Amino acid sequence: MPPRTKSNKKSLGGGEGDGSTDSSKSKCSGFPGCIRLVPPSSVAISVHAKPGSKLSAITDVSEEAVGVQIDAPARDGEANAALIEFISSVLGVKKRQVSLGSGSKSREKIVLVEDSSLQSVYDALKKACN
């Protein structure tokens, strides 16, 4: 009996696993994994910040994170304030609608945008990236 149980577990794990289900969900939604809906009407954006650049810009939009160059140094919260101001200008929303969810002392951050849709955020980020 034990070999049969092991083969059953193998066949269950070898088929359609959790990883393939997650990737098919992201492909069905049409949005990268770095942009998520936070109910009821907010959007969370995973950001890889690059402070100390010459100018602020969106460098790339990938599954993991949105790459953002910031034209402020990473000290005393200057880069975080500049990031919030830059993201709000790119998305065309008020500064008070954009906040830092986590990562205030890290390059990997979560930026929250209130009263926005996934589609409008994604479109604005892709437009700024080009």
C-alpha cells in the first residue's frame, strides 16, 4: 500500500499544480502580478525604487515589480516623498490618494493608490514606461 500512496501523491503534484493555476489567473486578468486590487477601490503596486537618479522615470513594468528611478537621495524620507509625488503625477491622481503601504526603509516598496482601477493604473504605468 505505501508505494501506491506515494504514486498517488506524485500524480497529484505532477499535474495542474498551484503554480500553473496562479500563472493562468494572472494571464486571464491581463495585469502583471505587481499590480493588485485591494478592495474596495484601491490598487497596490509593488515598486523597486532606485533613488539618487538624475531624473524620475518608470524604467520597467514586470511581474515582480515596477522599476522607478527617483531623483532624490535615499535619506530622511526624501526619496519616499519624491516617489509618492512622482507616482501621483504619472497616474494623474491627487497626492493624498497615494501612500506608502510598506518598505519605507527598503528599495522594495508597496505603494497604495486609493479610488483607482487596475486598468487605469496599468495603462498609466505602461504609457510612462515607453
